[in-house]
Amino acid sequence: MITDSYHRLSNLMPHPFFEDFLAIGTERTLDKGEEFVRAGEIPRKVAFVLSGLFRYYYIDKEGVDYTKSIILEGSMLASYSAMINASPSYFFIQALEPAHLLEVNWNQWNQLQKKDRFWDQFLIKMLEKGFVTKERRERELLLWDAETRYRSFLEHYPRLENRLTQRIVASYLGIHPESLSRIRKKLKALT
């Protein structure tokens, strides 16, 4: 699986760039439940997910958590706005299963960007991917009912539901776990 992820990463970065990224990266493993970034901390690292599954989430004053996004293998992890502003992150980044990362220090990443224009283009592609996902998710949360959001989740993340708890799927959809149970029962009855 990790070999596949390295292959995916090397496809995103042609040979000399891939080697530059590997040279400054540090392999790291995280246990299920471990945080890559904690809210309130000023983050100083980005990472490429070689294996594992992550979520970005907020916690309100009452201790209720809200899943902002789900991050799959082959994606970048970062509390990007906090890093560029050198300010505390508003959200947590948590491993939802054992994970393997290629982690890069923020200052080294910036040096790499200065070295070659390729890195600006690479960053733009990663940000565009995130922006498209974020825009779709916002539209769904604002305009669609819970059942339609759940159907969209299943369409956009096939096989992912088996890797997530019902509580996290419900949190991502912006509903209570009990509501998700009712939706699942209704859809099961229709099939």
C-alpha cells in the first residue's frame, strides 16, 4: 500500500522534484486517534498521506466536535491558513486509522518553493483540489437535505463508509448519528 502511495506521489512530482521532496521529508507513523495538528497550536509542518485516513475537525465550547473534511491517501495534510499567517490553527487534524506520512517542515517547504517554480504549480494543484471539494461540500450543506447529502457522500467516497464510525459520518454530514441511522434504514428498505 505504501509503495502505491509513493508511486502516486512520484506521479504528482516528476523525478528530480520527487527526490527533492523525499530529501527534506521525514517518514512518520501515527496511531489511530493521534493528532497531526492540534487546535490552538501554530502548525509548522505539512505532510503527504502515504497510508491512512484523517479528518479535520472543530470542537465547540460544549465539547461537541464537527468534522470539517475527510482526507484520504494521496492527499496533503496542513492547517494551511494558520501556517501562512503564523497563527494558531482553529481545527484539529486527526488520524482515523493507523497512518504513514511523509512530513515536511514548513520552512523547508518554503525553501523548496523558492528553488523552483514547479512547487508553486504543485501547491496550486493541491489547493485547487481542496477548493473544489470545499465548494461542493458547502453547497451540499447549505442547499441539500440530509438524505441527499448522505447519498452524495456515498457517491464521492465509495467504500469509505466502512472505514469511518457512524458518529464521524454523521458529523461530516452535519446531522446526529440517530438521524443517519434513520436515513440508512430508509435507504435499505428501498433496496
